[in-house]
Amino acid sequence: MVECCVGIIELAKAIDFKEEFDFLEDNRTVKVLQKAMALTIEDAKSIAPALIRTSSELTITYLMEEIEKGFADRQQATTTTTATTTTSIPQCDLMSPFATLQPCSQTDKERWMRTLLDEFNKGRVLDRETVLKLLQTAQKHNSRLPNVVELNICSGSQLIVLGDLHGQLHDIFTVLSKYGLPAQQTLYLFNGDFVDRGEYSCEVFFTLLALQALWPDAVFLNRGNHEAADINKETHYKFKAECETKYDTKMHGLINKTMAFLPLVTRVNSDIMVVHGCIPTNEEDTLDRIQKIDRFFQLPVDWHDDAEYAIAQNNNYFRHVGGPGNAPVKTNAVPDPVMRHLLWNDIVLVEEEKYMTEFDINPHRKSNKIFVIGINVVERFLKANGVKKIIRSHDWVEGYQERFDGRMVTLFSASDYFYHEDGSTSPSCSDHYTGCTRKASM
């Protein structure tokens, strides 16, 4: 049994993701080793620290599950291993370079991506090992990006911007079929709310991560308000239950940690701002200031109100995830309130815009710290930041909607957003993509 554990440690070294995490405590590792492998407490204690030192959070989570399932024969593994899901859902059958995500030709990338989409279309789930690699790659890549990503679109290129997808995989199929896979002249920007409501949130998010992993210079992701565990764990949003069905509860946590690395804003050709929610109410919260804040937090719902914010701060509910490179995880740190504005704020309703030109509390969001924004706030922000247009998502519209003489565009890309709520479907928005992406590409 001791030799078997040594083999597992060697496996951990082989697939080590080269990053430090603090997901599991020594005592739990000792208990698992002792129980699963009938070790003495002394042997378990001697092995546990080495196992933890040689493994990342993702690796250790996987290994602990394997041990608990009784898979002891791992001595032959050297560079990779194949994991199983906790359900009978068939897994994708993918080949290198898809699973390894190594540099490869455009043809190989396209072949791998089409294979993934075809497997998803057949109702299969992505194997756990590839998922963990995608999460690790996404964390590393996005941690290096600034809060406000500066994106320059060259003449002859196009940027396809998508709003909320909410687990609707068929909408990704529609867009990729229409515009093609990413390339030097075809770039994609996904503007948050990738999960919840729909039945394929895992597949949607993994598809976006795969696209970004293969074409990191052509695929960009903004964070939305549903990229937060306290939102997407809610039963009626379905994402956590989907993770548990297709994988397990730990996967829900790992995905949400990865989401905390995503940028907040993308500025296109210096004069178009793309953000999920809306702009801040405070004139001092310019794009330059937003660029300097620490965004690397898992955000609890409880931070919406002053009293709840204080409770969350006192109880260390704001889980910091680190940052670029080997940036340490901060304790008792709190996110800047401007993040709440960028992820949650809305624009004033059409029928109220003549009377509400500044900002006010949003009565539909159940918080006194989420606001609706009027034309005067928008004009001041545009002038202060040298921006001509704002593209946002967050609110359901039929495809896209222009407001304030075209200076504010709301883009929503989930074509059957209401299907799971009342049995009806919203109109398909596939015909609206081109109108908005042309504006974003100029």
C-alpha cells in the first residue's frame, strides 16, 4: 500500500499544474489515505504532506476522488491519466492536440474544435482531465489580462460580440456556423452570463474556454454577474445541479474559481466599451481607475447592501483567488464596489428615460446598491473616458437594442431565454448579431 501511495505521488508530479492552492487540509488527506488504503496513521501522516506539496488544487481534488473510489493501481501512469465522471453520461472521445492543448496548426485546431462540438451535440460530456486542463489554462491566461482589455481590430477584420448565453449551446452552434471558428480576421468577445437557466451551461463554458485556449489572441471573455458561485448555486438557475449530475460538487467550485479570473471590461479600438452590466454611478470611477482595482474575487450575493457588505467583510466571505503569476491569495480583502456596478447595473427603462436622467436604485434587483443609469450619467462617462459607444448585456432584449441615439447598445444572445420559466420561447436573435458586430468592428 505504501508503494501504491508513492505511485500516486509520482502521478501527482507528472500532472502537476505548477501552481499552489490551499483547497484541502492535511488532516483530510490523512484520513482519506488511511481509510482508502488501510494505512497506519503514521504512514498516512508521512505520505500526506508530500502529496499536498506535489499537487495543485485541481490535481489533489482529482486524486482524492480516485483514492476514495478505490483506484489503487496508478503506478504505471507517467504523463497523463484518464478520469471518469460520476455518472453514466458518455464522455467525449477526443484526441491530441485537443486534450493536450499544445501548439498546433490552424487545421488541427479546427479539427479538434469541431470534434468537441460534435461530441457535445451528441449529448456527451467532456472528460474530467481535459476539463481540469482547460480550467488551469484559463486561469493562467486570464490572470495575465488587465481589468480593461484593450482590443484593436484591424481593417478587414470582424469582431463578433455575444451577450448572455445562459447555457444555450445551440446559440453557439448558430454563431460559429454563421461566422466560422476564430481566426486572425475573425475575433470573438463573449460578454458574460455563460451559465445558468439553460441545460448545457458546462458545455457552453467549456466551449468558450476551449476556443480561448486554442485561439488566445482571437477569443475574449468578460465576466458577468452570473459568473459567481452565490448566484449560480441557486436551485432555480440549475448550474450547480448540472455540475453535480455531470461531474460533482467540487467541479462547481473549480469552475467558479476560474470565473473569478475573467476581465471586467473590453475596450475596442479605444472608443467602444463592452461590459456586462453597465457603467458606474460615480464619476471618479473612470476606466483608468477600474484598470487599477483588484478583480480576483469570488463574489457572494451578500455584498449588495451596506449591512450585508460589512457582514461579508467581517466573516471573510470574499474569497480572493490570487492574481497574475504567483500573486498570493489575500486574507480579509474586499472587492472594490465598482465591480458591483460593472456586473449588475442596468439602464433606465425606455418609458422612464425622460424623467430619470441621472441614476436611481433599481427596484427589480432587490438591492439598494444596484442602480439604473440615465442619459446624463452615460454622457458624462463617455466624455470623461473618450468613449463613443457602450455595448452591454445583462437585460433581455430581442437580440439587441439601441438607446440614447445609438450610444448605448444592449446585446442579448440566448434565443430561448424564457423557455424554462413559462414554457414559451423568446424570438431567435441570430439575425441580430450582424447588426451589432458590424458596429463593434468599425
